[in-house]
Amino acid sequence: MAKEVKKKETKKETQKQQIIKLFMDNTLISTDDIVAGVGCSDKYAKEVMKNIWMEPEVQQSPPLGLVTGTNLLRTKNKVSIVGFAPSSMRDVRHVWDDPDMEVWGINQLYMPGAFPAIVEKATRWFQIHHRSSYDQTVDRDITHHEWMAKQDTFPIYMQKQEPDIPMSVPFPKEEILQHYRKYFTNTITWMIVLAHYEGFKECHLYGVDMAQDSEHAFERPSVEWACGLFDGCVNPNTGERYRHIVIPEKSDICKSAFLYPFDETAPLKTKLQSRREELRGRLNHHSAEEQNNRDARMQCIGALDNQNHIEKSWLWNASRIEAPSTDIDLNKPNEEK
């Protein structure tokens, strides 16, 4: 009997250590995942998870606060924010297995035409538009609300907690506005500022372009302002930056063609200026040709008007005379009189 009891206790302790390891690897792990991964009962999994933050292993790697809007512990120092721009969207794959990295998805990014693989790696999701707004985006997914209702592995930030979406969490808008200026023109800016507010040491942007010719170009300045929150975290004594924003070279965010006013002869600026001068010269040349052609055309119309006057005065069949018009096709051969 004693052996059986000891065996059972040993099994429980082994399962407990496995649960702690799973938790340390992913603080957002669900009870169902623990039961499936460890093979313990649902009751025991909940019992261990209830006081897991008191375990010595967890205390040695203390959490960095709570995941905003939840009672979940945050243990990672880095975050990757992923948008829809195809230029760098999938580059997050190079970092999403970093054990110190969170991955944040947005809107309908899970769709086949976007980036479905991100769902398995996501630690949080953001849909902060009103439902009447995202239900209208039929070109993306008309079942978006239903998709969110099925998720159970990460919190989903929304304008308010939705009863039919178990993982929905109210986005902390008012809390953020108490500490930051009201300069938010898009979801990405809210996400960057939330990462800054929670204290992440490193923030990566993937799939965030907002190029000048896109519909999102007007949103770009506020994103760049939010990036500056991380860039401005410099130790005044050492000059060392203790928080970082990581932006792919493929992205247009926080990029300029030259350094004003020091790079007046920068190769790219010189090339663009030269190209503009060339195009203006060609445009002026064609404009002059166009004016000359217009003048010659008007001279022909005047001559034709004079021809009509002569024919009307001297020929008996005046009904065949053409009326002068700016719509006359000067390339059309004259009829025989």
C-alpha cells in the first residue's frame, strides 16, 4: 500500500514539474492543453495552475507583470506586431520561435490569402473595430466574428468584452490615453503603444508598410511617432538604448531618401532630381510641339474658311460648301466638286 501511495505521489510530482515547464514555455497555455500534454486529470491541472506563480521555478524567473486585461502572467521581453503588408509580413517566421518573443496578430490576418500560419504562433490578437465595421469587410471574411468565437489560445482585444467570444478582452483605451498623447490613426499605433506601456524591451514590426501610394499612407505618421517611443529610451549616462524598435529594411516605416540638410549630394537625391529635370525638359518639348501643331491646324482651318468663301461667291452649287469647324479632320481628302 505504501508503495502505491509513493508511486502515486511521484507521478503527481512528475506531472507537476511538467505542468510548470509548459507554463514557463507559454504562460497562455490552457488547462485542456495541459491535460493533453501531461496526461493528468483536469482537476489536478487546475489545482497546480491555481498557485503556480508561487512555485520556486516561477519565482526564479519572475513575470514582467500581467497581460493587459487578464490575470495571465507576462514572461517575455520581446513582441512582434504583424500587419498585412506582403513585403515583410512573413519575415516574422525568422523570430517567432524565439522563447522570449510574443507574436501579435490583427483583424483577418488568419485568412488563406493573408497569413494563416501565424495563428499557431500568436500570443494575442487585436480586433478593435466596431462589429458593424468588420462585418462590412466582405472582401476579407464575413465570418470573422464566428472565427474569433472559436479561438481559445490567446486573448483577443476588442472594444468591449463580447459574451459570445470567450477570449475577448476590452482594449485598455482610457488607461493608455492617461499616459500618451491622443495621436492614434490606426490599430498598429495602438499595438505599439500598448507594447511600450507594458514594458517590452524589444518591439518588431512585420507587414507594416503604409507606403505613400497606399490607402494607409495618411496613417503612417502616427505609427512612426509610436516607434519613437522605443527609440527614445536611452540611458542619459551611458548613451545606451535599453529599448528597441526593429523595422525590416523592406518596410517604408521610418525611412528617408537622404539626411536633410547634410546629404544634399546624396546619390539617390541627385538621381531623382536629374530624372525630374529630364522629364520636365521632355514635357516642355512636347508642349511646344503641341502648340506648333495647334497653330498650324488653326491656319488650315482659316484657309479652308477662305476657300469656302471663294466657292460660295463663284460656284453655283453652294450646298456642297463645308462650314469651317475646329472638329474638321484635316487628314480627310477633299471631295471632288
